[in-house]
Amino acid sequence: MDTAAARKQCEAAAIMIDDEVVRLVARYSPAAAESIATLVATLAAALEALEEAQETQRLADEAIGHASIALGERAREVELLKRERDEA
């Protein structure tokens, strides 16, 4: 799931769980209100973790790309050295 979809789901959940609903639930069941608050906090934390994971993945992909380029350059250097050695 991408960040935009996750954010949309979190926002939808937050819209469905508005303050008035929490007040009404808290009035009759403080434990349920606490569960709702925990759910909303968990959704926010999950979204943040997803965004951090995607940034880490982007950085890893970038590092892999740089390493691949460097490896290709090194392989060409080795081939050139082998050719020079064989010609000598």
C-alpha cells in the first residue's frame, strides 16, 4: 500500500471517529473511548512508520543503483587490465 492510500484510510477513519462520537462513547464506556483513542493514535503511528519505510526503501534503491554503477565500472576496468596484460 502506498503512502497516499494509507493516509486516505487514516483520514477516513479519523472522519468516522469524530470528537462527538468519542464524547458519547466515553459517557457510556470509558474503556471503549480509550480504545478509540488508541486506534487513532495507532493509525497515525502506522502511517508515519510506512512513510519512513518508504523513504528507507528509496534510499536503499538509490544506494543499490550507485553500487551497481560502481561495480560495472570496476568490471570494465578489470577487463581492460586483463586485455592489457594479455597483449603484453
